[in-house]
Amino acid sequence: MSYLTRKTSLAPLLIAGLLWVNAVPAAADIYKYVDEDGVMHFTNTPTGSEYRLYLKESTPSRPRTAVSSAVEDLIAHYASTYRLEKALVKAVIRVESNYNPRAVSPKGAQGMMQLIPSTARDMQVSDPFDPEDNIRGGTRYLRLMLDQFNDNIDLALAAYNAGPNAVRRHGGIPPFAETRNYVRKVKEFIHHYR
């Protein structure tokens, strides 16, 4: 059997395995790329721009209810430190990563509050996958967005998602479907967590 034939015959098994894994409640988005030799690479934490979304995790309609007490304590501490409502911080974490400290977005945002590397550096986050470091940096950045937009939660959330320059450039929530949906979802979860 040639190498090419072996790769081709394993593909259905690999796809079936990934579909089975995706059915498990703790599943995550799966990314793939095919290298120059035709070998398929799959991961839930892409390390380069060559990866493309392959399978999207199905998102439960309700937020997780079993958040560890350690994470609850971190949220309470940093919400208080940066004068934020706990429900807001929980909602941002829920929408950004569904409380997954190892989450990585296709754009490279990392951790529970999905900090892009430049924001993590600006917020002095040394390990974006450490829940405390990430929540500290994310809540600090959220406070900065609220301060920049006079405590207007819609504009601050839009800035958290699309960047403050996009909000200024558009004179409000940018006309991006992702950002508009983000603001709507976070506000829904704020109401839920209250």
C-alpha cells in the first residue's frame, strides 16, 4: 500500500473520530491545514495562520453553571479592583471563551478573556493562559474601555471586541456582524448573571 493510499484510507476514520470527539460535551473548535505533502493536521489550538476552522463547537444555549470557586473568587476580586460589575465580567468570559482558560481564537486571542498578544502585553499579562493573569488583564482592559467611552457599556463592549479605534472611526458600534452580535450576547448574559 502506498503512502498516498494509506493517507487517503485513513481520512474517513479520522473524520469519524473527529465527529465523535465533537459530540462530547467538552469539545472545542477543531482547526486543520493540509501541508505541502498532503498530510492533514488537526488541532484545537492553532499555532499559525495556515490553520482554518474545520469543525465549530456547538455552543450550549445556557452558560456553564459549574464555574470553579477559584475562578469565581478571581472574578470577584478583579471586578472589585477595577470597579466592574461581576455579571459583566462573567458575561464577557462566557461569550469570549465559555470559561476555557486554554481557548485560542482564529485571530490569536488567548485565554478566558481572549486577549490578543498586543493587548496582553499592554496589560502586563505574562501568561494569557493563566486564569488569574488573564482575568486581571482582561478586567483592566475592560475598565479602560469603559473609561474611554464614558461608561457606555455598548461602546465599551464594541471596543473590547473590535478595538477602540474602530468604535471611534464609526462613531459608535462598528457595522460588523461579529461585533454587533458580541455586544448583544454579552448583554444577554449580563442579564442572566444578575
